[in-house]
Amino acid sequence: MIRIKEEVESKIQSNVNEDEIKTMQEELSGLIKQYEKLVSDKILIFNDMITNLKEISRNNDNIVKSEEEVSRLKNNVEIVQRDIY
């Protein structure tokens, strides 16, 4: 894209015909739009990734809490069993 921009500027400076300059400017404009679309798509993908990672993190926290509760309850059961026997 930078190369094309430089070519456009170079041709403007060397007095090339107006149609060729206009064609190159249109091509540059199209490439800039494609680039902006790609960047926008990447941003959406990264936002989705962040959202998914947050959800995974919440799920992991819930799993850890559940495992802690199970361990606590098992410990309570063991204590009661020891007291009974």
C-alpha cells in the first residue's frame, strides 16, 4: 500500500497523464478500504476472544468453588464418621 502511495506521489511530481493518476488514486483508496475492513474484522475477533476467555475464567472459578465445597463436605463427613465410630 505504501509502495502504491509512493508511486502515486512520484507520478504526480513527474507530470504523468491525469487518467493514470486518477486510476492509481482509486486503487489506493480501494486498498485502504480493504485494510480498514481487515483491521475492523481483527478487532471483532479479538473482542470475541476476550469475551470467550472471560467466560472460561468464570467457569474455572465456578469449578474451583465447587471442588472446594465438595472437599469441605467430604471433610465434614469424615469428621462425623470418626465421631460416630
